[in-house]
Amino acid sequence: MEPGVTDNRKIRQGVVVGDKMDKTVTVQVERLVRHPRYKKFIRQRKKYKVHDPSNECGVGDVVSISETRPLSRDKRWRVRRFLKSAT
């Protein structure tokens, strides 16, 4: 990377909920959002298809993912690192 240029890629943390595809896992990211009127915190979940080149992620693993260029029709994220293993 060139000096003075920052990397503005998004980073998320989530749980692997599917690993049936080859070199792809499904990661569910959960976040808390405050309701604008009632001020109660609401739990929102979103699933991302994430590139896992070595097929080492399993269901239940907690991983960190980062945004990347489009790798397929649905994949725009890749696994950065493992945070916690399921077993």
C-alpha cells in the first residue's frame, strides 16, 4: 500500500452458520440498533457469504471478516482470522 493511503475496508465479527459450500462459509453477524422512537435496543442479524480458501472454518466458529472485491455474485467478504473455535 502506498504511504498516506488508508485502508477503509469494513471489518465485521460473526459466527459461522454454514460450511456446505466449497471455499465458502456463511457467517451471521449480529448487531444492536437503538429504536429511534422507543429507545429500546433491537438485535439485528445479517448473513454474509464469505470466502474461505482453505476450507478450515466450521459451524460455530467465531471469525473476523473483511470486505473485499467481488469474488462471485454473492461473495464480497473474506475470512481475516479465527477468534474462537467451536470445539
